[in-house]
Amino acid sequence: MRRTNQLRQRGFSMVEMLMAAFILGVGLLGLASLQVMSLRVARGGKSLTTAVLVAERIMDQVEQEGRLTWLNQTSATGPGAALTGMQFINAAAPVYVAVDNHGNTTAPSGTKPDLGGGSYVATVGRQDVNVTGPTGRTADYFVVVEFQDETDRNGAPITRTVSLTRRILHV
């Protein structure tokens, strides 16, 4: 009697094997969906980082132009001499710059380029704070970068934005 009991308790039954396979399958499907979500978040993080870098690069250029105009105006060797290459400081209306995925930029223009194909469109503008100061003008410059890296359920692209603001002294 004892020998037949031992024979009956060896191994797993078919029901136990099917339940274990089902639980394993559900767990693997959960891991697969987590992987897809992780890739989507990583791509969004990369796009956001690139947009911030584009905004910082343009804002640094605006700040450099402001510094050059102020130094040129206060220089003892010839204040008021015309500076060439100023793209953002003297612009009264917003200026647009497009940047592609390879970091190539278009020349600043007054018309907003199309947003698509993995490009980033930066809008640069200013709000004057102190126009009649003795050492120059003070303005709040802003850069707003728009980009598309996701689509909604209908397949339409979702536009995301990053904005930066700095107070800059210029002439």
C-alpha cells in the first residue's frame, strides 16, 4: 500500500503544468509591455533633452550678441560702430529657427517653418524691460522650442514645447 502511494505522488499533473505555463505567459506579456513603455519613455526623454539643448544653444547665442553689442557701445575705441551678424538682438518681431535631428540649423527668419520630420522649431522673442537705461537696454528674451515625438490614438502628431527665458543687457 505504501509503495502505490509513492508512485502516485511523483511528478506534476497536467493541470499543474498548464497553470504554471499560463502564469508564466501572463508574466512574460507584462514584461513585454513594460519594455515597449520603457522604449517610448526613453525616446521622449531623448527628444526633450535635444529640445532643451537647442533652446540653450540659441539662448547662449542671444546672450553673446547682447554682450557684443554692449561691449561695442561702451568700448573706448569706437562706440556705436556697426556690428554685423546680429540675428536676434535687433529683431522686433519673433524670429524662427529650424533645427533637424543632425543639429543643422536654418538661418533665422520671420516666417515659421513647418514642424515635422523630426525637426525642432525655435521661436525667439523679447520683452523690453528698461529701454532708456544709461548703459544699454535690458530685455527678457525667450526661446520656445516645439517638437513632435509622439502620436495620439488617431495617429495625429502631438506637439510638445520647451521654453527658456533670460534677462539680457544689450544696446
